[in-house]
Amino acid sequence: MTLRGVILDIDGTLIDSNDAHAHSWIEAMSEQGYSVDFDKVRPLIGMGGDKVLPAVLNISKDSSEGKKMDQRCSEIFQQRYLPDVRAFPHTHEFLQHMHDQGLKLVVATSSKQEELNKLLTIIGPHVSDLFTQETTSSDAPQSKPDPEVMDAALQKANFQPDEVIMIGDTAFDIEAASKAAIKTIALRCGGWSDADLKGAIAIYDDPADLLAHYGESPLAQNTKTTR
């Protein structure tokens, strides 16, 4: 493999936001009269509303009620939780280092574009300049673990599957990448266990841990300088 790029998840991988998303879903559901436990929603974070709503309430995201809850979830997250959300330590340095090594960075997230823009500003000023492409929910109606967002990222960045590595924090990331023939490096900071992340080719604690061990990581192996 000649590594040319990295496809990155955002929530739970670069930003400590998984709990906030779970609470946002619970509050959006509560507004519609549904009482749902945190422990039921939290393991589903990493998937989009197209998966969360049917799994929790047996409601389609495309239904009138589903659309309302999906929109409210995004609003609640941005208004109530986003101001307190923080990036994991040394995330900006990690992204900058990969960029400096000549790797093209591509976002692959189930988040809406407006939400993604705000998340990226949390990492640091001008961090969006480090990314070659961004793939969001508008590019992939079917969220992870379906591979649509991965396929869209490959197409946008003009990558072949064996030229990239995915970095994510959930089993959904690993499954989606695998379906697109992409290998994954997993991070524990999203709250998943090593057993859950067993499909990854390597597992690290968080961006800082991967940065500290970058030289012996899969990211440093057979990297092709693109600039």
C-alpha cells in the first residue's frame, strides 16, 4: 500500500462530543413525548438519524415526526451542548503533522455541514484548511455503518481504497470502511472497548497517543509525499 490520504471521523474521534449527541437525541425525543434512557442511545452514536430513530423508536427519519426530531436534535446539540464541547488534546497538532507529512485529509461524517463547520472551529483556527475534502450527511443519505460516506469521500478526493486509512472511534466506522475496502485505525476516546474495535488494524487512546507513536503507526508506513 502507498498511503496518500486519511479519512477522518469527527465526533468521538477528534472532538469529545459523543455524550453530547446522545443527550441531544434524548431531549429531542422527549419533546415528542418519548422517554428514552441514555444507555439505549449512547451506543448508537456514530450513526445518523436514519439509523438511530428506527433503532430506538421504530420511526423513520423521513417521516414527519422523524424529520422533526432529527432537526431538533441538531438544534439542541448546537444551542445547548456545542458551546461546552472541546477537541481532544493535541488534535490540531495531530492533523497538522499528517498534513505536513504530505497526506491529504478528508472528513467523513454523518453530521450536517453547518454542524461540521462549527465543530472544526473548536479544533483550532483555520483547521478546515488542512482538509482536502469534506463529506457530510448531504453526500450520503445512508449513514454508517453503510459505506456511502466512505465511497463519497473516496470519490471526492480521487483516492483508491488501498491508498487511504480511516481513523474513527466506533465499530460503525470500522464496518463502513471495511465495506468500502478501507482499513481503519481506531481510537478509544469515543468510549468503545478494544473488543468492539477489533476490526481495526491498530488501536490508540486518542489523537495525542497516535501522534506520540506516529513513527511506528500504520500512518508512517509507505507514505507517499503528495506535495
